[in-house]
Amino acid sequence: MNKYILITVLLTLSIVGSNAEALSKSETYSSNSVEKLVNYELVNGYMTIKVLTAGCTGINSFKIVADGNELSVVRVKQDACGMKPRPMTLRYSVRHLGLDDSQAINIVNKRL
């Protein structure tokens, strides 16, 4: 009985430890690299971007850097979930980003 409890505890600690390591890697990612986008468009005051996700990408995985009316989409949280990459669409309000949507806006990211 004691051997069973010890094995169960060791297996649990092993699983929790590996999950914590993967989580800490995704939480501490800070390459601040400009993300290559699958696609993007600016329509009716909204910027819609399409990025690749491996299962853990969300709207908080990026920061939008504005310089005048030039935008860069920068990944700040790594997606290390390991699923097959697939496109994901994210939408941002141009005014919320502090830009004038009546002027031309240039997105500097390259497309895949």
C-alpha cells in the first residue's frame, strides 16, 4: 500500500513539474519580434490580423506598437502548446490603439 502511494505521489509531481515548466516557458517569452502574419486588413476602424497558433495564442499574446500611423504586431507570449499550426483571427479597434482611422495606416509586418 505504501509503495502504491509513493509511486502515485512521484508520478503526480512529475506531471505537475513538466506542466509548470511548459507554462513558465510560455509565460516568460519575450523575444519582442515582429510576427509574420498570415493576413491582415483594415476595415471600418478595425484591424483584423490572422496569425498562426499552435493552440495557446490569444489576443494577449501580442502587443501592437504604433509609431505615427505605422503599426507593428509583436508577439510577447510564446505559443508552445505543440498542436498542428493553424490560422487564428484577432481583431483590434484602431481608435483603441490610439490611431486616427481617417488617415492611411501602414502595417509593417511581413506576410507568411
